[in-house]
Amino acid sequence: MSSSDHDSAGDLLIQEVEEELRRDQYHKLWKRYGNYIVAAVVAVILVVAGYQGWQEWQGRQRQQEAARFEAAQDLVAQGKTAESAEALAKLSSDGHTGFATAAGMRRAELLLGQGDVVGAAAAYDQVANSSGPALYRDLAVLKVALLTLDSGDAAALESRVAPLSAVANPWHFSATEILALLAQKKGDAQKAALLYKQLADDLQAPAGIRARAAEMLAVLPPAADKAKG
């Protein structure tokens, strides 16, 4: 047998030994950690299955609640406003998607259209205290403030609206305008003028809000004139 044959045979023997050692090591590791590996794999499978199940449930919920919202809208078209408001109230209370928030807002609009200001304010307040999107919760707070501006407690309303006047808030300008109205209600003409001037001078503010602010500045009492300078 040549030396090359001896080398080949030796290499094969070494490979067999190494493979045997690897198999032996694998079996030892499996005996030691196999249960943990299986548990980890099962956990991953359960998480994935649970997530997929949750997504499917969410999809079904959206479809069902969309159908309920559309049915409530159809009732309005049929002149059955009271029945629509009742259906929307139920959807807003037991819904789990954005349609629940939309139902609450729509119900408030219907009640307001019927002249039920107290009921509309309560409906908006329900949305404001819900777990819906912050954008709509904040809008509902502003709606409550506007509807109860004359009847509500000015200090309490101010405490709810003030956080929404932060520059980063999407409702910043509307909230600032309401704070100016509340300042007027409390008899603080100077604070009201400062807020109106802030709005009138802000080129980023909506044109309607700027125009109203300028009009209010023009009719404020002389004591607040220094705020215009």
C-alpha cells in the first residue's frame, strides 16, 4: 500500500472519529438541553399562532363594526334618527376598533342636530374618556368645552383644554381660541387679548381662527389694548 493510500485511510479514520465525537456531543447536549429547546420552539409557535389569531380577530371585528356603523347611517337616511343614535351608542360602548370612536362622534352630532346640547356634550365626553385615538379624544374635549362654555365651570374646562394648547398638539390653535373665550368668561380681558393676539399674528394658524381672533381683539375693552402693541 502506498503512502498516499495510508494518508487517505488515515483521513477517513479521523473523519469518522470526529463525526462520532460530534454525534456523542450532540446526544449529550440534547439530553441536557433538549427539553428547553422543545419548550422554546413550542413557545415561538404559540406566539406566532396567537398573533395570527389576534390579527384575524381584529379583521373580523373591523368588518362587523363597519357593517354596524353603516347600518346606523342608513337609519338616519331613513329618518330614524333616534334608532340610529341608539345603535351608535351601543357600538361606541362595546366596539373595539376605530368605528367605536366614530360612532361616538357621530352620535354626538345627531343629538346636537336634534337640539339636545346636554346629550351631545355627554356623548363627546364619553369619547374624550375612551381608549380611542388621542386625536379624536382631544377633539371631543374641545367639543365639550364649546358646548358647555356658558353652562360649565370655566376653571374646570380650562384645566381640560390647556394641555391641548401645546404647540405640538394638532388642535393647538383651536384649543388656544377656546382658552381665550374662557378667559373672557372669567372676566380676564387682558389674558384673552394676549391669546387672541397670539393667534392673529401666527401665520401658521388657520385663516378662520386668525380672522376671528382679530375681530375679538377689535372689540375687547380698552383695558386690554396694551396687549395689541
